[in-house]
Amino acid sequence: MELSATEKVTLMGMITYPDLQDREVSAMLDLPNSTYASAKSRLLRMGIVEDSMVPVFPKLGFELLVAVYGDFNPSVTVEERIKNTRKAVEIEPELVLSMGESHRGFSISVARNITRIMRISQYRTKILAEMNLLEIELPREVLFPFQLSRIQRYFNQAPLLAKLLKDDPAISERADRDGVFSPDRLKAKDTILENDISLRSEEASRVDLSRTQLRILHQIVRYPGLSASKLSSLSDYSRHTISRVKDSLIDEGYVSRMRVLDLSMLDYRILSLFHIRTDPKRPLSPRESVSPELLQDDAILLVSRPTEIVLLAVYHDYNEFSKGKDTLIHYLKGNGHINVIPNPRNHSISEAIWVKRFTYHDLIREHFSL
């Protein structure tokens, strides 16, 4: 998609600084406030970017993040498969993201305990078996307890967009002159789900929020793009109450603003899932786990624990994918972290169906019995 220079700069500002007010971002970008606001409205209207409010799961009492992937019998269409699994599997609130195509799929889930995940797994296996969808293996599940894992990047797409627009003079000038798009600022949203290591324990966090706060949390997660005034018309709370509670939830770290891109509109064609097992004798050090060879700009999700890594990355074409994969494998192999070369799983962004896409509000409602 062709964007004007103003739209490119505005899009970069929106993705990099989702927490700031429009007037603050427009001043940083050296754009008139009206120009920025107009371009922002156009981008939202086109659907190239959308608002998101991400619950900070570890602080809200959730215990683990789970990645699931598998291959399916291609004789059953993806539409038929999704129609049946949606009734028993995707309907579960723990699934916050799910993508499928003709012969494979993957999902990301967040749960308060392992029992919830195992129940979903049993349902999934039962449905897939009844539909004769299972090939050689059952879907693979990779568990990442928040207290034992690192979430180096959770769908922060600012580095990805900066790489895409790096040759645009309007972007590079601001990066070099004012540091508006410096690497540190682009990565500011990487670790929104990362636990403070000093506060980690074997028990899930206790949530000290009132029912009013929890109900408003559910509202702002469900309708991330609505103002406090519009949210008040959908609830029993005043605009002032919603605004005050919303600011408090953000300031206290229970929820974080983000914006996500429609990758297909930016001509991305390949989504790759890497599941990597590391040599337990040579686990990644904290410094290595955020190395540029591992945490590449193409990566939109990177989660790890001492012996396993799950990475999602997106590319425009096979050459980009091959270059990113080779850099990753060379780094891990060259430093003795892997003995077996991982086999990445590629998905076609244009052909795959998003069954769920950053759907958090059902999980909040169920978890807190709202």
C-alpha cells in the first residue's frame, strides 16, 4: 500500500508512542496537530492500524502463556475445520490469538493455571480426532510460565515498521536528528509482559482491584479505541470515573496501550513460527536473549525459557525469510546453543484465516467473573 510521507511519519508515531496524547506526538514529529490528527484518522479508517489495550497478565494473576501449533489433514477445508473447532476450542477465552490455513495452524493462549490449558488441549484433541484432522502427531504445546520465562517482545511492531520505512527520508531524518525513532524508543513496548525478576515468586500475583476497576478494565480492553465519553454511554459509570480509573490502571501497570498493524496491507506475505530447543548445557544468557541476531526487527513475538524459544516473525518474501533464518541459526549454532537445526513453519498471511486476533476481553470477563 502506498502511503504519503505524512502518513508514514504519522504511522511511525502512532506505533512507537501509543501512550502519548496526539499533541505530544505531533510536536515530536514536527507536524501541525491538525495534520497529525487528520492522517491518524485516515490510517485508522483504512484499517492499517488499530488500537489495542493489552492486559498485563502476570500482574493480573495469570500464570502462563502457551504456544500451540500443528499440522492437519488437508482434505478437510480450513473453513470446515474452523467452523467445528470454534464451537469447542476457539470459543475458550484463554485463546487470545489463533490463525489457521489449509494444512496447519497455531495459537497463543494465556491461562491462570495449567488445568485450564489441559482442559482445552483435551477438547482440541477430541474434536480434531472426530474430524479425522490429525496427521502423524498431535498439536505441539509449548508452555511458558510467566515466573520462569522471559517475554522479550510481545507484538511490539515499532521495530518492524521502522525497518520497513528506514529508507524514507522523513523517518531517517527524525531518527538521526532528534532520536524520535531511536532503537531504544522503538523497543520501549517490547517487554510489556515481562516480570520484574526481583518480584518473581512461585505463586501468581494477587490482584487488589475493586469490582468497579475490574469492570472498567474489561470495558477498555474490549473497546480500546473508544473515548471515556463513549464508554460511559455503554456502562453505568460516568466519563470522569472511567477516565480516572483508566489512567490509574495504566499507571499501576495493569494494562498497556499498544497499536497493531494489518500486516497484509503492508505487503507482508510470510509469517514464520520458530520453535527452538536449546542445549541445556549452553542456555541463553540474559544478554544473549535480546541480541539483535535473535531479537531481529522482523520478530513480532519472542518468548523463551532456559531450554525453549518460540519466535514469530514476518517477511515480505522468501529472500527476507531466508536471510532472517540464516542469521538466527548462525548465531545459535555458532555459540553452541543448539545441536539440532530448527525447522521453521511458514504461514501465508494472505491465505490464512485469523480465528482470533488479540481478543482479550473474554479472558478478563471469565477470569474475574464479571
